[in-house]
Amino acid sequence: FDVYINDAFSVSHREHASIVLLPKLVREKAIGRLVEIELKHLGKIMGKKCLFILGGSKTDNIALLSDKRKVLATGVFGQLCMIAKGINLGVQNKFLANKMDAVKEIRGKVKNVRTADDVALKVNGKRQERFIADAPFDYEIFDIGHLTIEEYKKEISKAEAIFMKGTAGYCEEEQFCYGTKELLKAIASSNAYKILSGGHLSTALKKLGISKNKFNYVSLSGGATVNYIAGKKLVGLEVLKR
């Protein structure tokens, strides 16, 4: 073949043969239109005072953004941040046992991370909210609580740029998708430049009936986006510069 085009931003941080080997075999190589669009939108938040709302259950790369100027933590990431701050969540600690390595990485970076003041527990199948001050809990955490939602919405209303990755709660159940729904509605109504990232958040948009058109960009990329915003070089893009 004569030309190589990388139009797969979401895997451009991975050293797969299709990403880093094939471009070395040809003289003509470039990014595709989708990668161009992704980089264009990400560039618009990197030069601004951006509010980062970080959640979801995938925490492998998300810790890279925990030292940003202002971070609102939700989801499993938020729970790990609370543990890093020395809070004993009780039963939830056992559920997060296989993610404790992330706590070590986060521990020195939680200065600018705001965590939940209250959470929603699943008690006998029902949503019950408790203050974090009352931890440890005998039940698992499935969402952020109403007080936290209102406090986070105040921060959203003041932001000039917003990057949200991951859901705030367990959106597979409607009662625990409340936090995600309220934050997305607040972001959609704000005047900030707003980007959503990750497949789970995109799925939540569809489930909640919130139009993608209310956001400047909705990216399906997760790890690649986080690495790029964190200032890490993406191998798939670097090889095209040679």
C-alpha cells in the first residue's frame, strides 16, 4: 500500500501493530478527519480554566487528571479519592479491593479533588442517601447524593470549560442514574465549552434522552483522550510525525 491514515483516535495511545508499525512502512501518512476533529475540540479546553468531572468505573488512566486545577470526583473514581483522603467507606472498601493500587497513585494528587458530601446506598434494593460523615457504611455505594449534586451544579454554572468522563453512579439502574442525569442536564444548560468522554457516558445520554447537540463534542474515546489532556504523547500520533 502507498498511504496510511490513522482515523482511530481512541486506540492511538496503544502500541498495536496497526497503530505504530504500519506507518513506518510507508512514506505518506496522516491523521484522518475524525482524529482531526477530536484534536480540534480537545485543544479548545486545554487552553482554558477547565472544570473536570471525573467518574465511572474505569480508573486506569483517569488518575492522570486528578492533579488538574479543579476536579469534581464521582463514581468509583470518587470513592477511591475518598479512600485516598483517609475515609473508611465500610463494605464498599471490599468491593474496591482490586482497585486499591489506584489509591496509591491518587493519594498525592487529591489536593484539588472535591469528593462527595453524601452518597446513595443500595439498601434492600432501594436508594437511601447518607452523609459521608456517617461512614463507614454497611451497604454498597451506587451514586452521589442530592447535596453533592447541588454543590457540583454550582461549580458547573461557573465554569468556562467542562470535561466530563464517566458516569456519577450505576446507570444500569434508573434510581442510581439520578446523579448522572442531573449533572448532564446542568452541563447541557451551561454556557461553558463542554466535552463528554467515554462510551458509558454516551450510552447514558441516549438512555436519558439528552441530545448530543447540547454539548460541543461527545467523544467515544476514553484512555486516549485522558492521556492526551494529561500531556502524554500518543504513540499513534507520534509515529506520524517521523
